[in-house]
Amino acid sequence: MDSNQENRTGLDQLLWQSDPATLPDWQRKLLVPARIAQSIGRDLIHGMLTLQAMSLVYSTLLSLVPLLAVSFSVLKGFGVHNQLQPVLTQALAPLGDKGEEIAVQLISYVDNTDVRVLGSVGLAVLLYSVISLISKIEQVFNYTWHVDQPRPLAQRFSKYLSALLVGPVLFFSAVGATASLRSNSLIQNAIAIEPLGFLASNLERLIPYLLITSAFAFAYIFVPNTRVRWRSALIGALVAGVLWQSIGYMFATFMAGSTQYAAIYSGLAIVILFMIWVYIAWLILLVGASIAFYDQYPEYLGSSTRDLRLSNRQREQLALLLATRVAATYYGKDPSCSGEGLSHALAMPLTNVRNVLRMLEQAGVLVQTADDPPCYVPARAPEEVLVHDLLDAIRRYGEDEVTARQPRSTPAIDALVLRLGEAQDSALANLSLRDLALSQAETGRPNTDLSKSEVQMHPTD
């Protein structure tokens, strides 16, 4: 083993195998940020973030002019459409003079788009191209947040239209209000007094950063089909805003100002640079979304892989823990059990918790309520649920889909499997879920530490 492999192994052990309680204070405080940085670096290296950013570049190029046309039409009705070009120029500022040229060209395309002559079919195609872009963004964000269920079609349509109609108005109204305050006579007189003038000038420099941070935070909260905490969204947006400003400055200095692209690509240089910056911008947005996700769900930072695959023993243990906690709720011994609450309580990734909860639902042990978000309650009285039946249902989950592919067995193996089942039934006897729930109340919470050493580092099933 060479020195690089030894250093990498030592770093992995420090990040993923160390118990935070045994580390010094300064290492413990740096452990979570280091794990987040390593997780995002892993996603970048393995290509997930980069591939998603590339796909969004393609969707953006197809839908950018229709999106601007729809926003321009809405803003024109409120009389703030003249602010669209300055904001677009600011977003393309890393391209230097070429950015302003692209902004002018895009606005000219939008001006030439006359919605009145499109007809019903043309208007439908225009709206479809815009909605498809937002749908693609939601799909990418749902992947980042481990959400496997998209919004229903009706809900998707209403939310997308509200974002298209209300979002631009609020954003440009904030920009206009900022400019109006800056030109107000009282504000001008106050700025003339030091140190208020110094503070105002520095605050004015922060306004673009605050606006882009607010836009990022809005996207992180609104787009994913899940509840995102304001704190996590703001943390991700703040980091993404810093990356936007710093990377934008470096891009303008080292790439947009370079003459090599013009020499290689000639007239296409401006288009190539524009596509590169759009790719970088989407990558920054996705990195911020990943930071927000890991801040809200630190359970996913327990492994060096993106998803965990539990061993058979751990899946059975997790099923018992989940069923016991829900049964304890039935007897008033525990707070209400939502999927996210159970994930935090057991320090297990929400994906794994959802998978096992789905198994327990199919086995008729648990059922979801109609709350938002839904909670889990016993499907029948806990004293009617025998533990050996619960474990047998977990072990047999999915067998109906592979009955035609059962392996050819032998009488000796069949007899052994039968003896193992009989031994388990004899050991568990008539132990019910009620017994586990009441014993939890008497002896305290059950052990929720699923041994890290036995977690299989593979994609989740």
C-alpha cells in the first residue's frame, strides 16, 4: 500500500469510523462540515452532480427565451419589465462585456416574441417549454433530497404557474424597492452622515449577494417535493451565494477575459462561454442544495457512500425498532411518529426508514394517517401482532415478485430452513408487539445503535 492509499485510508477512518464523543472539541466541531465536504466531493467525482448540471444546461438553452418571454409578459403588466435586462446583465456579469451583449440579444428575442400572434397551439408550446424546465429542476432537486415521489400533476401545474406569475413580480419588486430607497431624499441625507455613508456603501455592495442568496433559498424551499427547513435552506443558499460571487469573479478574470477562446472558436466563443457559465451556475445551485440536504438530514453523513444498504439482521432490527416505537405511541408512551421523526430518533437515513416502513405497511402491521406529513399508527391492535409473524413478513418481503426464480433446493436444505423457522418460533413463543412496547416503557428506550461495522456500503435496495 503506497503513502497516498494510507493517507486516504486514515482520512476515511477519521471521518467515518470515529466516534465523535471520543474526539477533541475542535475535531468534533469540524467533523460534520468535513463529512459534508467529502460527500459533495464524492458526488462531484462520481458524476451525479455534474451530469445533472449538464442536463439542466440543455433544458435551459431550450427554455430560456420562452421563460424570459413569460416573465416579461407578467412583469409588463406590473410596469417593472424594464428591470429585467439589468438583472439579467448582473447574472451574466462573469462573462464581462460578452455578458452584456448576450443579455441585450436575449431581451431583443423576447421583445420580438408576440404572444398575441402565437395562437393557442403556439402559446401551449411556449408554456410547455417553460413548465418542462421547472419540472426538470424539480426532478433533479428531488434526487438530491432522496424523494422518489414527484408532485401530482394538478399540484405541479398550480405550483409552477404560481412560481411563474408571482415569483418574478416579488423578485423585481424587491429590486425596485431597493432602488427607490436608494434615491429617497431622506436616505440621501442620512447617507451623507458618517459612518452611515460608509455602512450604506458597503451594504449596497452586498445587495446582489443578498438577492442571489434569497433566490437560492426560495428555490431550495419551493422546488423539492418535501418540507425543507428555513435554516437548512439558508445555510445552503449562503454557501452557494459565496461560491457564486467568488467563482464568478474567477471566471471573469481567467476565462471571459482570455483571448484563447476567441482564437479557437471564433464567432462561437461567446456561445461556448455562455454555456460554460450556465453549467457552472447550475452546479453551484446543486452544491448548495446538497449542503442544505445534509444539514437537515445528518443521518446521511454516517457513511462514506451516498446510500446505505442494510444487512438482513439490521433490516430486521430496524423493523422491530420502528414497529415498537409506533406501538408505544399507540399506548401514549412516545410522541407521534412521522417518517422524518422516526429517522431522526433512530439516527438512520430516511430512505432506509421509508423502505422498512413500506414493508411493515404491506405486512399489515402499520398504516399511514391522513396528516401532512403522514404519521404511522398500528394497523391493528399491537397485542394481535406476533413478533415472529412480523419478522417472517420482513424476510419474505418481495418474494411474490421472484416466485418463478426460486433456486433448486435439496431435502437437506429444506429441512434445515424448516428447523430454523421452528427454532425462531419456539424462542419467540407468543411474544407480541404490545409486549415490546410496554417493555420499552419500563426499561427505557431500546438500543437504536445499528452497528456501523455491519452496514454494507452499497447503493440502497
